[in-house]
Amino acid sequence: MRDQRCNFWFLAAGLAAAGLWLLSPTIANAQSRKGEPTLLLVTEPNPPVNFLDPSSGQLVGLASDKVRLIMQEAEIAHEFSIMPWPEALATVDRRADACIFLMNFTEDRRPHYQWVVPLMEGGWALFAPLGFQRRISDPADLSGLRIAVQAGGAVERHLRDITRNVPDVTLVTAEGAAEIGNIFNGRADLYAGGAWAAPYQARQINMPVRMVLRLTRSIGALACNKKVPAPMVARMQKALDTITADGRGAAVERRYSLPGSWGGWGLDR
């Protein structure tokens, strides 16, 4: 979930270095039940999953909006804080009243947190301009293509691994987030990035894309410190199940444009 970054990260990092956190102004109206803490919900800037709305200063995004619905449904008092991922992770590990999102749910991580899952599905994928005609069904079909990807990141390492025996694959790398515009200016044929983040980036430059190959899948979750009261976690899980069943969760996903609405998500399901 963390393969794509934005300028908000640098803002958050600078404030964190100064000893400050970016707090959303929204605190739940619900009062904590007797003996229950007000939960601190920490996350990182990662649009469109989590980001600060430049007009309101409020934390919004695909995951943030779902978490807000969960807290309202579960009637749990809470506050949000946005910071670089290392500080967010240290906070949830240190504080008995903290939860973090969006954390990928894995078997290795399972015993270390209490989980509210699945919050959303993500992963990495390859994207192309809408006019791209070549069919890509597996890594062997990438022969002869140029793929724009962030240099030194996990996505690049994954691509190098799966194309090790595929001839004539060129990775067009760039420090920081690779420019999705490369696939529109002729420097690359495909773009490798986050399944949600890449279409979001394409929309910012008004250049829609379609997914041509799903590289990985991940399940994003809300992970809570082991000392958060178990009844609170159970209410959050019940609330997530409720907003999933009644369609409110899907409405949030539509708000941030399902990757399928850009011509590719779901082709391999």
C-alpha cells in the first residue's frame, strides 16, 4: 500500500522533525464508554488512500473515509493523526490507545496486532494508456516493452524478479515516484505502480489509464495495539462488516474512482 508517495509526505516529515503531528480537526462526537480510551488513529500521507484535503485541511481518502464510518458506526471516540510511516508504526507499537492504517495484513504480522480486516484491497499493477493494444496476460508478454517504475523500490525489485528470464524488458527508473506521464510522452510503454495510486496520478494529469496486468494483491487493514480493549476491536470489526454489507464501503470506493472505472481493474478476477 506504500509504494506510491506524494508531496504531503515531505510536509509531514518536516513537521515530524520539528516535533509536530498533523492532526485532523475531526474528533468523534461520541463519548468514550466507561473505561474505554479515545483511540488515536495514525496513518501516513498516501493519496488517494489517505491525504489532507488542501481546502479543508481534513484527513480524507479511501481508507480514511472508511475508518471514519467504522468509528461512527461503532460509536468510538477517536482522533486522527497523519505522519510519516516510521513514526506512525512506532506510535502504534508504543501506545496502548493507538491503531494504524493502512497496514497490509500478513501472517507474519498477525500475532503482533489486533486486526479490523479487510479494509480494502490493493497491490501493484501495470498500467497503459487507453490506446494500448497489446494483450498482457503474464510476464512473458512483457518482452520488448519499456516499463516506468520507481527506482530502488519494492515494485522495481519485483519486476526485475519476474522478468529475469524475459528478453528485452527495459525498466525506465526514476528516483522518487516514477512519472506516470512517461507512458504518454513516449519514454515508456507501461507504468508500474499502486493499483489505486497509479489511476489517481493519471487523473491528476487528465490522462486515463487501464490496468493490463495485476502484479500483486494485498489486503489493507486497521491494526491496533494489543492493549486496545478487545471489545472495542470487536465493535470496529462488526462496524466494518456492516458498512461492507450495506454498501457504504463500496460508495466510498466509488467516490475515489474504482480502478475498474478506468478500464482494467477486475480483468483478472
